[in-house]
Amino acid sequence: MHVTTTILALMLSSTPVRTTGAEQPIAAAAASRTLEAGQFVWQPEMATSGPVEVVVSIPQQRAYVYRSNILIGYTTVSTGRPGHRTPTGRFEILEKRREHYSNLYNNAPMPFMQ
């Protein structure tokens, strides 16, 4: 089964929270919990099927994962720096590779490229 995944990179100042009710425990935690770099919360059982959407908050350096508009996880991210800013907008994942090497940055490894 193919599931469409969309990534939204946004300049959000607050946690993006959907309001379907079922995800309230994780949404409340996402709004208040401090995560160290590399930490994440993952509860895919909150929604087991449907389209996946990843919302990236550049100011918060967080990514929020929704399935069928239900928050199922969130994590820290590291976005661009001055001169190499992260573009904002809506982006569909067109290709995935477990092992990939950059054709722009001296063949740098890019594991789990999307």
C-alpha cells in the first residue's frame, strides 16, 4: 500500500495542533515537553492508517507527524543556517533511499534520504 507523505516547512511560533480529540494526550505533551537534540515521541497506534503529513516548525526546531490529521509523533530537527536557509512551503516526497550520497556536497552520506 502506498501512502502519500507531505512535508510542510513553516515559520510557526506555536505548536501546530489538530483538534480531533483522540490525540489530545500527545498534543498536550508536544506543547509542553522539552526534548533534547535527537529525542522523539512516537505513538503510531494513535492513528494506524491514512495519509501522513510532517509539519516542520523552523523557529521551534521541531517536526510534528500527523496521520489522518491526528498527531502521532514529534521530534527535534535541525534546519538551515544563515546563507543556507530552509525553504518553506508544501513538499511531497517523491523519492526515498536508505543509502544515498549527495551529488552537491562532495558525495556526503545522506542516510534515509527523502
